[in-house]
Amino acid sequence: MDPKKAESWLRVTSKGLFCEPGDFFIDPTSGSSRAVITHGHGDHARPNHHAVLATPGTLAIMRSRFGENAGRSLQALPYGETIRLGGVSVTLVPAGHILGSAQVVMEYQGCRVVVSGDYKRRPDATCPPFEPQPCDIFVTEATFALPVFRHPEDTAEIDKLLHSVRLFPERSHVVGVYALGKCQRVLSLLRRQGYEEPVYIHGALEALCDLYEKEGVALGPLKPVLGVSKEALKGKIVLAPPSANTDRWSRRLPEPVVAMASGWMRVRQRAKQGGVELPLVISDHADWDELTQTIDEVKPSEIWVTHGREEALIRHATLKGYKARALSLIGFDEEGQ
Amino acid sequence: MNRFAALLDGLVFTPSRNGKLRLMTDYFATTPDPERGWALAALTGDLNFREAKAGQIRELVLARVDPELFGWSYDFVGDLAETVSLIWPTPEKVDVLPTPGLAEIVEKLRSTRRGDVGVLMAGWLDALDASGRWALLKLVTGGLRVGVSARLAKTALAELGKVDLDRIEEVWHGLEAPYEALFAWLDGRAPKPEVGDRPTFSPLMLANPIEAEELVALDPAAYFAEWKWDGIRVQLVSRGAEKRLYSRTGDDVGRAFPDILESVPDGVVLDGELLVLREGEVAPFNDLQQRLNRKLASAKMLSDFPAWVRLYDMLEAEGEDLRPLPLSERRVRLENWYRAGTRPRLDLSPLIAFSSWEELGELRDGARERGIEGLMLKRKDWAYVSGRPKGPWFKWKRGALTLDTVLMYAQRGHGKRSSFYSDYTFGVWRDGELVPVGKAYFGFTDEELLLLDKWVRNNTTNRYGPVREVSPGLVLEVAFDSVHRSTRHKSGVAMRFPRIHRIRWDKPHPEADTLETLSKLVT
Ligand SMILES: [Zn+2]
Ligand SMILES: [Zn+2]
């Protein structure tokens, strides 16, 4: 396959990746006539599109976050089903990132392109696992594309939290989590490690936890922090958005041990700067090993890298004999290469 | 090793003293010998390897990782040991490699020639996880800094064994890693270890602060008075042909003071103040700081900053423990010993003659010369008792200096205070502009902290990460012990022990003090 061929129908615009024959954008950065959305995170799903195509889970998230502004017409495409848009066949395949997250598989004139969206490879009970799709062109994310990012086992990180809870029974543990995905993932990991006590959650996390429950993801007993006495929060686990740790909000907690669940916690300086006492390396993005192994599995003729540290992943792929470029350069004149 | 690494991880991130203590006590209680003993030695700084050089480590990793990728990673992480620990490619058959214990690592490093350390290291790096690799690399490159003092590690031991910290200090310098006899005692399996005539540290007798009003209840004739010198309290021990110079907390600081150690004769334990003296005059505290900052002293340092110990007590002479004797007798023994020979680098802290507290108070207020912080009052009939007994010893400090300053910046605190702006940078006026002159983060009550935090949030003009700049408007009366010239500060002066004395909600900020006023207080 000649990747030049794909460049004739897929190009990068100021709004993001645009599929010309299908007349749709993928994760456009602002309102558009037609958008295919990989998942519900704010840097991918934006309000005010005319028509939106996404998995039922992603649409539920968008409705919950944007209400009326989620889009004029919302079309659900379940995992594995194919739809034709202007001669381009489009399939959404699980990405293993968060509830509803999908890779976008496009086929046009014998050329198969996969846009990974955000993804990870390790097990996550809150969403179906990533399915590698052999393709001609693999558009991959690169959030943690440096070889220093190798996430440890989730269970070891959760055990670290539970050990600390046992060691400091007179304190509360407040874990900073993003409201969508990470919060529910941490809850599900806690349950998997046998933690059955109620987990106390910040008000900003409630709506999305409800949504996950409604979508059939069991999170165990949850209680709001609001109105609970300091005394009653001793020895308890509290989940809150990362910013709440330094808010006046946190003063209601008894001597909180400040934890944070994020892939960035792998780097000590990052954790220290954020005033984190208990860094938990729990990520919803592929780490270096997952990124590089996935490339080997999907065996693309060419890799387009986006969303993070492009240069390192391109370097690695090139050393391994792949053709790789930064997605931001696609469609620009590169005759010289 | 992985458990030790997990402990270090915890210590690095836990800001509070109590949190660190809990982590260490838990580790010592649940880790077997000799692993925990070597860990203890690493924490107290008693593990010294023929260090592996950074270049050696870099070479090991570049044999396995693309230099370009390594370079970008190093730029991102910013620390060599951490970069290597994270980037080290795990070999396929990781399961068959046993994780090395700390004891094994210590033993092998000690018995391996420097040239062979690389091979050894590579094998261990393969077998350890990222935390373990970090701990190992920090250990062998001598960069293990986890915010734990030897004192704090020993405090954890005291909690583990439910014994007084002083009982541990008494034997500490007579023991060696991996401290199995010590742990056996702390576990309650054996008696306290015997240390014979090693030059161990005798925990110090400490004084309580006192104010003039409280003195009237005391009989002046029952007390000796001495100047309170502005140096570092030390204990000089010379026993069994070994000599040590200990800090107040029992840290051995002798390596930086060969001039002192050289001049101590055999068979004494002395208590005194470490000072830099020039022709009998106490040099500024900064001069002593120069010496304290160095692990080893160069010949130039030794001649530029001559160190002395000004003696005020004698705890042992010729193998005889003098501590049970009353101070009046110990003083006689000290003076007789001092006069019986030449004592270079040692002098006596004189006793001050006085007959009433009023008279002594006048002497105290009149003594403005450098090096004097106030007075020490010591009961003549008391034995030398370690710790801080109530009654026998008092420090009667000269009144603190104070200054009205203006709050300029506030920074969020750590741990319990992480939601509060609790670290304050304050300034004084110079030509109509505020110049920062210091930083304080204590001296106020919890209620005042709430008010200060609120004021900072309501008067923020700029934010830089955890720091907020505030509009000038709040006057803080700052207390401090003294002021020194400093080239490191924009203002040219630095305060010692600044703390918030009062919050002057009432005072208009243009009426705060000037840099000129502050500069006049420089000693
Ligand atoms: Zn995402
Ligand atoms: Zn994203």
C-alpha cells in the first residue's frame, strides 16, 4: 500500500484530522458539521457539533457533560458495527481507555487506517479491552512515549494505598483522580483488591460515577464527603479531583495523606512539585512498552504519531524499521522524504 | 531490597516527622536481620561504599538504550539515577533472577574491586524493580537523601523498642552495622549491648528557658551563672585512644574539626561550646557555619577559621564518671584539669560573679558584644542528668530583636498545611520599594493561620505555582535572634531564626521599618 494514497483523503486541518470523502472530523477541537468522537475526555469530545457519531457509552458521557449542547444529532455506533460514510467504511473498536472509548477504523479504496485515540493495554474492569487492528496506517497517541514511562502493576499501586491506610488509621487518604475514567478505575481496582468499605467521593465525581453504574459498571458502596464529620473520615479513602487537595475543601478531612493516581507520578519531581505524599502510578494511557508492542502487533506500513511526545516514538519506530511521522505534518509538503 | 526501596520511596514523599517515624518503625518491626540493620546504617549515613561514579552508570545504561532516547528521557526526568532506574530495560527472563537483599549488596560491594562493580551492578539492575534500582543507584553513588536525620532514625528505634532515645544514643557509637545486638535488645530478646571503652556519646543535659519574673522564686546563691555562647554545643570524648567530637544530637562531626581532635588529651569527656575564636574574640556565627558546612577541612579553612571549644563541664576524667557529682565539684575538677597542662584550642567558660538577680539582669542587658546570646544558670548542687530535667539548668536569653515588615509573598505549606498559604516572605522599605529580607513559617496560632490564609487569597496579585504574590498591605512584626551580612540575599542581610511575633492588622504598611534600621542591627 502506498501511504501517499491515504494522504489524499485524510488530512490535518486546524480543527484536527479530517476525512474528505466521508466529510467528517475525528475529535475536532471545536464545533463541526460532522464529528466522529473516540471518547468522552475534554480534549477529544467537545460540544456544539452538528452531527456526532460515537459509541453509546461515549454519547452517554457527552450528554451528561454537555446536556443540550452535546450535538444536534447523535448517532450511536456500537463496537464492531460498521457504517458507511460517503464511501468510507467506519468501525469503532474498543480502545481500553475509559468507558465507551474507541479506536476509529476507516477503510477507503483498499487502504485501512486506524486512529487509536487514547488507549491502554492493561486490564480495566470499567471498559472492554483494546483490540489490536492490523492496518496500513496506525495513528497512535504518544502521551507517555518516553522509555522512562513504564507503569508498574496496578495491584501493587493499590496495595501501596491500602498499606498506607492501615499504617495511618487516624488520617484520611485523599486520592486525586480525574472525574472521568480514573475515578471509576481506581474504585474498581480497590474492589478487586478486596476493599469493601464505603469510599467517600467529592461532589464533582458523583454524576460520572452514577453514569458508570447505570452503564453496568459496579463501583461498590460510595458516600458523599459532604456532611460527614472529620471523626468519621479517619482511616477512610476519599476520592477527589486533583485540584481539591490544595483547596479549602480539603480542610474538612482529618490530616489527609495526599495521594494522586496518574501515570505522571512515575517521575518523582512531578509528584513532589504537586505536594503529593503518596504517588500512585495508575494510568489510563499506554506506557512505553505498550505503545511499542502495539505497533509490532498492528504492523502498519506507516505510523502517524500524535498527542504527546511524538519525537521519541518516531525515533523508536524508525530504529525498528517502520516509517513514522508526526501527525501534525501530514498533508504538508514532504516530497523530500 | 525492594522493601527497603519502598521505605525510601515513602520517606522521600512523606513531609511530616511523625509520618516518617511511622514508616521507619513499621519497616524495622517487619523486616528481619541483617536487612534492617543495613537499612538503618544507610539511613544514618554510616554506609560508605567505594562509590560508583555517575559516568560508570551512564556507560552501563548506554550499552542498552539508544542514546537519543536516553537523552530526551534524562532531560525530562532531570536526575540520572532516576532516569536510569526507570529506563533500564527489564530482561525477558526476569523471574529466574532472585532479587538481591540489601545485606547481599553491601557484602558484595565491600569485597569487590572497583573495576568489577559494573558487572555486579548490571546484574542487580536486571533483577530489581524501578524503585529498587533507584535505591541501589542512590546508595552506590552516595546520593541517598530522603530527609531523615540519624537522630530521626534512632527515634524510630526508640519507638520500636519503647526505650528512651538517650539509652540508644549512649551505645550507638559503640556499635556497628548491621546492629544485630541492638535490635535484639529492642526486640526484648537480649540485654542492652555492652560497649566497653568505645568513645560513645553521653546524652547531654539541657536547659529550660526562663524569664526574669520567674527568677524571683529562686535563690541566687544556689546557681552558677555563665554566658550563653552563640556557637554549637558539643561533647568532646577521648577514651581508649579514640577521640570523637559529637554535636548536641550525638552526630559525629569530628572529621570537619581535626584541629580540635588533635588537641584533646586522653581520658576525658568534656562539654562545651564550639566557636571560631580570633584572639579570644568570638567570630560571627557565619564563620563557624563555614566550618560546619564542610565535611573535611582544608588547611586554608583551618587557618582562616580557627575552631575552639569553650569548656563548661567535665563528665569523665581518667575513666572516672563524674556525672553523679554535683556541678560545684565537677567545676573544680574541670578547672584543675585545665590548669594542669597546656590546652591548645580549649578555654574555660568563665563563671560570672553576682549576688542578686537584678545585678545579673543588668550584666545581661549590658553585654552587647558578639557571641553572647544571654545567660546560663546552673544549680551548683545538681548531678549531670541527661535530658531536660525541670529546675537545675536555665537559659535566660537576651530579648529577641523585632522589626515591622510587610508581607510580600506566601507559599502553600506541606502535609497538614498543604491547603494553607503558610510560608511567608516579608520585606522592608528601601527608597520607597519593598526589599524581601526573610521568610517565616511559624510563630502564629492555628486561628491566625486561617486569617492569614484568607488575607493572602483575598489580596493576591500574581501566582507562580504554589507561590502567591500579594499587594502590600499587611504588617508582620517579625522576631529574630540576630542579623548578619549575607551576599546570598538581595537585601545584603540575613536574619537568624525569624518568626512571626505579632500580626499587626492595625498598622498601616507604609509605617513598616526600613532596610536601614535592619542594617544597624547587624552583628
Ligand atoms: Zn483520554
Ligand atoms: Zn487525550
